[in-house]
Amino acid sequence: MRALILAGGKGTRLRPLTVYTPKPIVPVLNRPFLEYQIEILKRADIHDITLSLNYQPDKIQQILGYGEDLGVKIDYVTEPQPMGTAGAYKYAANDFEEPTIVVNGDILTDLIISRLIKHHQRSGAKATIALAPVEDPKRYGLVKTDGDGNVEEFLEKPDAEALGTAGTSLINAGIYVLEKDILELIPEAENYSFEYNVFPAILEKKIPFSSYAMEREYWCDIGTPKTYLKAHMDFLEGRIKNFPIERDAAHDRATSTYVDETSVIDQDCVIKPNVKISNSVIGRGVVIEEKAVIENSVIWPHSRISNSAKVSGAILARSCYVGKNAVIGPGAVLGNKTTLTDYTRV
């Protein structure tokens, strides 16, 4: 079986973090995000992986290479223009002779992919969709299934009345196993969607369509700054399983600093006396001056936090500068190379 990761989006919802950094390689616990998807595919013995790209593809390929360091073989396909989720699948997988597992490029999960594949094979379906339960499904599409897990209906972004009668909180998790037959439902060189075009066609034609409901597995769409930060907090709390975490890499750290047990600090950081870091992720080469406080935050590489500054519940992209006694509060997001002068309040 082959895998296709749909990583062609511009990451507009995640801006300003994605202005200079494509969403597939934004750092999550100081690793390029796509490495987590590649890792769960590799665990399922899937080593042939195609990335469908469109936005800043050179930066993604430069970071991931051809997969040698990750133990897989990565091929790249660049869409000639935005083609939608299904159009990108058609463009990339048209010559595949085997079933394909398709993964949306903004999904963080610890799903055991081999279980999804085995379920698909046992079901005899032509398509299988992974489903995830969420507390607030209004901005997603609900998926209704019968008692055997066969897909019956999609409810896209349901209103309160529809939610009350749907009888399910399961949404499309953005992970599919598709037999080659599904390619026949997608026209050549058109912008085409799984959600709005292909899946309705499968139901209309009564093609066997199964589902796999995630239960205890973790799932998060990191497509916004809020969910991106939440994913980090979930990692630090231990809600995401089976990924090794190096919490405290080699760096220059004063003995009088306080760093709690949950925080993750990358290499080559400089942490001056009386700094307090709690429940945060600090990227490579960050300099944190005396008496600064960082809590519940994510700081990308090569930023500098000056004396007595406080960063709380915020995200700082690469190479930011925070002046003395500045305060950055919950929900703040700073793009690359942002400079905040002394005593700024954000």
C-alpha cells in the first residue's frame, strides 16, 4: 500500500505563522509537523509516501529530503494549480496500481494506521474513512453510519437543530483508505473535493463505503493558531501517545533558573539566571534573559526574550525580539522577525 499526504494548502488560517513557513513543516515540539504523519505511516509498514504540494514546495523538500533520514521513500508531486483534495489525489495517484491511504496535511494524530487498514480489508469496501469524535462539530462535517459502520450520510457544518437530531459526534478525520476504483469518480485536471464531490458520488452509486471510528486515539486539526497551541499543550500533558519527546536538550542554562518537568527545550539555547519556564516549548538557539517568565507558550528558533519580559499563552515565530519588561498575553501570535520594544503590552 502507498500513502499520499495532501500538503498543498497555503495555511491561510494559520497565519502569520505560515507566511514564510509552509504549514506542513511548522515546528511541533521542535520537529517539522509532517514528520509525525510520516512516522505513523512508517509504523504501519508503509514506506512509499508521496507528498502533494503547491505552496512553497522547495522549502518542504529542503527540510524532508527524500526520506532517507526518516526511513522512508518520499516522492513529490506539485499541483499545477490548486486542485482540491480529490483533484490532488487524482493528479498524484492516477498511476498507482495499489490501494492508497490518503492523509490531509494538517492532521495531528496518534492513530495506529495498521488497524485502519485491516478494518478496510476486512470490510471489503472500496473506500474507508476514519472518523474522530469532537466536542464541537459545528465547523466540521458530521458523518452518520449504520450499525455495521457503513457510511450513510454526511452533514456538512450542521446547525444546532441538525446537531440535536444527528445522533453522532463523529466527524471526517481526514484519513482515507481508497481502492483504485475511486479514481474513476474524479475528472482529470479539475478542482474536485472529497467532501463535496467524491463522497456524495460514492453514496449515490451505492459503492461499499466503510468507516473506522477512532475512540481513544488523539486527533487535532492544527490549522489555526489556537489549535496549533492546543496541540502543544496536549503533547506536554501526555495526551498524545507513542512519540518520543526529548524535553531538555543540551544548552547553556544558569543554575538559578526554573524549568518545570513538562517543558521542552531544544539545543543551543541560552537561559540566564532567575528565568522561569513552565509548560512551554522553546526552539533551538533561543536566548532568554534574566528574570523572564515563559508559560504555556511556544517559541520558535532564534528568538530573544529580554530581561523581565513575560510570555504567557502565546506563539512566537522564528527570530522574534521581545524587549525588556514587555508582556505578551494569551492568544498573541507573532510572525517571523517581529520586534516588540521595551514595556510593550500585547
